[in-house]
Amino acid sequence: MATPLHVSISEKLRHQIEAGEYQSGDRLPSEHQLMETFSVSRITARQAVANLVSQGLAIAYRGKGVFVTPQKKVTYSLSTPLVFLEQDMARQGIAFSFENLVFETVPAPADVATELGIVKKTGVYLQKKLLRMDGAAGAVDVSYLSTELGEPFVPLFKRQMTFPTLAENGIPVERLDGVIECTHADYDLSSYLEVPLGHALMVYRYTAYTQNQQPVLHGSTISRADRFCYSLSTPAKTD
């Protein structure tokens, strides 16, 4: 069975990307250029590009073109004992920074109230942060913290990461429950993370507990899978 033309074209481009002929961030040939080079229709050229995008090798920006996806990833360890994100980045020699996007008091959504063990619509602090690794936008962190607990530290939360701030002020995080799933970029996320609307993203949903199993923080880290991933090391049970 003959290989479809659009697959042949996308495979040729894939090999060129893997060989380094196109580097991370380089612009790939336009649909018109592919049509001329391979003597194919616009539909075939468009499908070839879509193949690369679906493989995570390229990303398309409306009105700008199609570009090779940056291949450098940073890895955050979810292993025990808990390592703070900025510490893990420093260990890997990665420059970490964050931009405070939102910090305001809001009524606790139902799921947040459940996770924090508070009454629904109780006031909580909502904070959204854009996390950057070596200057590149990698993730958006959205967290909820009780106003009663967090009020003394508001100025610190606006310029420091949350977990270290709590630990430095006598509220250490002793347990972290989390789940990793997928979502798609909405309008805000597509802008913050520099991806097209609807682009597939990873979500790490977590609840942090302090002494006496008291939940103190609930949030989600939404990240670009091409720039951010997680590692986990679990010791085997020996008895």
C-alpha cells in the first residue's frame, strides 16, 4: 500500500528536524512552499503540516507560520522528600522566575472548599503565576489559599513562591497529594504559554497539607508538555 503524500512530506520534514536541519524555533516551509516543492495540492500540504503539529514537532501560529517546537524540557521531581520547584531548577542549572498575574480574594469554588475543608464561598486568596524557565514560559500555576492562614504573608506571596514562604513562616508542607491529567489551552492560557487556542496541555492538580494533616493549599500547575515534565522515584516495599 502506497504511503499517502502528506505522510511522505511530513516524514521528510521530521527527519530534517531530527537531523538538525531545522532547529528549535525555526520557521518551517509555508503551505505554498510545500505545494511548489512537492507539486501537491494545498489540502495535502496542510495535512502534512498538521501531521507535524499532532506529533508535537511543530506549532502553528495564525498569521505567522509554522515553527519547530523547542525541544528542551525541564523536569520537576515529585519524589519524597518534597523538593521546592525553584530548588529543583537551580539544581539543574536552570534560571527560574515567575510573574504574578493575579492575586485577589474570591469566594471559594465548590471543589476548592471541599479540598480545603472550608465552607463553600468562604473568602480565599486566588493567585495565578506564570512560571518561566531560562526565560521561556513553561507553566501557569493557579492556587487557592485560605485568607485566615495567608493574610500575614500576602506581601511575600506576591514576590516569592508559596511553599517556601509557608515553610519559612512556620507552616511547613508535610504532604502533597496530586494527580496529572490533560487539558486544552483556553484564550488566557494560549496567550500566557504562547500556544494556539485548544493546544494540549498537562495539568498537575495538587493539595498541600501541613501538620496534623491540615489542608492549606489547593491548586493546579498547567504546563506545556514540550517545556515541562515531571519525574517520580518510589522506593519498593521490602517487607
